[in-house]
Amino acid sequence: MARTSTQKETLKSVNYLNKDFSDFKVNLIEFAKQYFPNTYNDFNEASPGMMFIEMAAYVGDVLSYYIDSQFRESMLAYAEEKRNVYNIAQSFGYKPKTTSAATAVLDVFQTVPALNNLPDYRYALVVDGGTEIAAGNGTLFRTTEDCNFKFSSSFDKREASIFESNAGLPTKFLLKKQVRVQSGNTRTEFFQFNNAEKYTQIKLSEPDIIEIISCIDSDGNKWYEVDSLARDTVFEDMENNYTNDPTSIADREVASYILKLKRVSRRFTTYINENEETVLRFGAGISDNPDEEIVPDPTSVGSNLPGSPSYLTTAFDPSNFLKTSTFGLAPANTTLTITYAFGGGIDDNVNANEITRISSISYTINDSGLASSLVQESQNSVSFINPKPASGGSSGETVRETRENALAYFQSQQRAVTKDDYIVRAYSLPAKYGTVAKVHMSQDEQLSKKGMHELLDRKITEDDVDKNLKDLQVNSIPNPLAMNMYTLGYNSNKNLIPLSETSKRNLKTYISQYRLVTDAVNIKDAYIINIAISFSILTKVGFNKNEVLLRCVSTVQDFFNIDRWQIGQPIVLTDLVYELSLIEGVATVVNPETDNPNNLPIVVENKYNTSQGYSGNFYDIASSFRGGVLYPALDPSIFEIKFPNVDIKGKVLGDNLGTRE
């Protein structure tokens, strides 16, 4: 029998904490002394063996450096290279800005004929978005939205003045509105596609792309830009008219457009590479059928293993769904026409009154039954001017700015999570979908079972619940899965009003794309408490009492400016008294001659008569004072002085001026 012998392998101790050249060298010398004492023992700096030890330490130092560098560059907070910062930022959903366009607000004018001494708004135009106006230095500016002269609101006001008259009667009116513009040149490129390829990409030739204006294929189909290919819905608006939605036409004055969600299969995303070039990426759908007709086949889900009794334990392969609309269609046998804006920069910040020359313009008007000559005259009368300089143009973000903005963007996730998130989203709804002026969020509450039984026993209807809760002393419990969003809007005079039903539907559609799936948001009307203010002052010697009183009334009007007030905000009357005392010529604010149970120099009165234009909400002012502070109701409500010229009254005591309104 042959004998075999085995030699036990000795484990050598290796130090894995070396990071630089000197550490590697020292540990290599120690390793040689410990494990090869008889093989090599000449550690003189001039010896050949030390050359190999130092070369090995050099290689280890280089590898350690690049490992650390790669690890650092993989984290957005520490990355320095533009390519890595751009890649990580866009993986978070943030798109770096390689350029910034200058923006401005232009005054837009047009004339319309008179009808019964009033403007004939049948000739009012809709100046289409994308109209180009050139500045004096040749910089082009493009309108970012339609300018609709048929529509007026507190956020998008239309002004009318007499432009021409004959024998004292107006014959033509001048209409004025405002529209936002941004700088940038436009260019159109064509891209030919043959057979469909999954996740195909195209690169635009111009650098510093501001935005993709349109993408149309040979068949006239529109392709939509989305945040990610997995998102299959986009916002789309349509004019609020009888044809589009006869149920919303009554709200046309406060919501000129209706916001809808549209499911789209033809979509693309944009990507910025390290050379600051814009790349368009398309989906993986390769079906020749319209996307709306594609229905996934259940038998194609997962791997079809032979003899498998069911698909319960099958590993599902997501690529089996690529023939559906999951990531959008890939363009095939077509030509894409892509129009985009590029440019921007500091030179686009032009001075006031320079953006005046129309380069290209288009209109929308229903001219049926109208005189063609008057329609043409109205179109020819359109003009633009910027009363303030254009600003905001810059060379784009630096690498550090991109990194910091991406970190902030990642934290927000474009989702509404907190109360403030919902409030900001509601305020960001464009005015053409409804003027959301005030928003307040609170936890929804439900009645306890005992309270519900009491209401049912007394046969109280849903409309009477709020009136009877206090009488029944019914306990309510918070609903953790629902929030109440109390809203108010503005009318054309910038007075608070409840949001119209069309505005609420638009707000619901808008929030639905940011709301968490487990959250429910109930959009409700807040309460408006109309008030009137009275005060009395003593003036200093040598001041014109009438002028001092006018300054006081103006201060009170500014104090109660509705832009400064929110739902649930109390009135701190001591602050108002302090502001009045600072007015030049005011000696003191004194108690009025009338009886004031709160012993305050300012009297607050509730105005609720609907026939006089007030909200109709009665509020007990006297019982709501606490230490010089007037608190609103427990129900979400806001104080408003609806008619400042009437509801703010001041008086100088010891003078026969009387009450100054």
C-alpha cells in the first residue's frame, strides 16, 4: 500500500488596514522578516529586494487611491466629477440645468370694437403660447402660455379702457393683459426611424437645451416628455367651453381651462450627459398596434416551465410585458419632428421696454358671425412691451449647485407627505385652472359609534350634523388616513369666495399625481368672517389732522391686506395699535366714544348681511377676545375686510372732522 503524506498549510497573517505607500512598505518588510527570514534579510535601501518591495507598495498605494476615489464618486454628497454628479443626480430624478433662460412679464394689448358702449369680447383673441417677440439686441423671447383675452380673474386680470370715441361715445376699446416669456432660440430637427428598437436614443445637435417644445411623428401623433418611462399619464388642459364640458361653463370666469389626466403610450425622457448634450430616450414597446388596444396575455407571464401545475411559484420576468405600454412605445417606421428651445445666458437679461418686436405669432378666435375686417383689425392691433427688465438668465448650474439641488430634490421625492407639501402643491396650481387663494390642512375626524347611534336615533340628516354636534356633545375620533383641505379663491375684485366646482375638480386632478396611495384628501370650503374696523386717535400739535387720519386709514388697510392673512390666523389688535402709534402725527390711539366691552382702542364688528354682499356667516366677536387677540372660529375660517373703503372707519377725537371713511 502506498503511503501519502500531507503537509499542513500554515495561514499567514495579512494586514488589511494599509492605505498609503509607507504603510504598505512597512508591512511588506515585516511580512518578509516574519515568513521568509532565511530567504531574504537584506533590507538596505539600495538592495534589489527593496526595489521590489517599494514597487509592490507603490502598486498598492495606487490601487487604494482609486478604490477610495471610486467609492467617493459613487456618493452624491462627495462626488466631484461632472459625469458622476450628472449620472447620480438624474438617477434621483433631478435634471441638471446646463443653462438658464431669462424671464420677463410682458404687457399685451389688443383693440376690440364697442358694442352698446361696452367692449365686444367676441373679438377678444387667444394669443397662442409660443409667440416669439424679439428684444432690441436681437434676443428672442417666447411666451410660455396662451394669453386669453376672453378670460379675466384676480390672478390673470384683464383691463379695458376707451381707445377711440365718436361724439362722446366709445367706438373701440383697448384690452390689456400680462403674459410670461422666456428667452431662447428655437430649432427643429428631424430623426428617421426604421425598425423598432428597444430603448432607442437620439441626441440633439444644439447644446444648452432649455426645453423640448414639441415632438410629432409622421402620422401627426404627439409624443410627450415624462419624468420617467414608467409614468404613463400626463397633464393636459382644454378650454372651458360648452363643447368640451357643458357642466363647467358656469365657472368659466374663475377657471378658464379644465385640467385632465391623459394616458399616453408615446412618451420619452430627456437625459443630460457629461458633455451637457441632451439625449432623448424612448420606451421598449415594439407592437405595431395602437397602445390602447394592447392587452397583456396571461399565458406569457413568467417562464413556462414544462410540467408546472400552475404559475404560483414561477419567477416572473418583467421583460415579458415589454410589448405593452409599460415603458411606452419605441418609434418605428416614422420620422420624428422635434422642436426645442436653446440658448439662455447672462446676455439675455435685457432692459425694460426692449421686448417689443413680434417675430412670429398665431391666434385662436371663433370668427363665425363676426366681421372679417374687424377680426383682422383686432389681430393687427396686438402689441407687446416689457415694463420691467428681463432677469434670471445665467450660464446654468455648477457641479456643486447640481449636487446640492439633487440632494434637496431627492428628499422631496415630488410627493405630498406633510401638510406643508399639500399646501404648496395646491398653491402651485396655475391660475387658469382656478384661483386657489387660501389653503388650510387639518386632520379629518369621524364620529364615534356612540355618536353615530345618537344621530340615527334622532333621525338627524347629514346637513344637520354640524348644527347638532355641540348639542349632543358627540365625541369624534381622528381619521389617520384622511386629511381635510379647506380652500378659498378670489373673485375678479380679489375678494375671498369659495372655490368653484370646476376649480375643485382641477385641484383634485392635480393633487392626485402627488398624493400617497394611502392618503385621502377631502377638498372643502373654509368659512369667511367679514369684519369692519373702527378706531379713534389723538393728533399731535402742528399736524394736519385730516392727513394724519388718511395715513392711519391707509395703515389699517395695509394691515388687513388679504395677501397677509391665512385661514385660522388670529387678529392681534395690539400690533395694529402699535403700528398706528408709529404714524407721524399720531399722539395716541384712544378708546372710542362708544361702549367697548373689551376695553380696546379698536372696535371690530361682524358683517354678515348677504344682501350687502357679505358672506352671511355670523360670528360672536365679543366672546372671541382673549387678551387683546381676536381668535377665529374652531372651524377653519379667515377674517376679511371685504370693502376696505367702507368698513374701515377712523375718527380724530376733539375735532369736528367726524368719521373719515
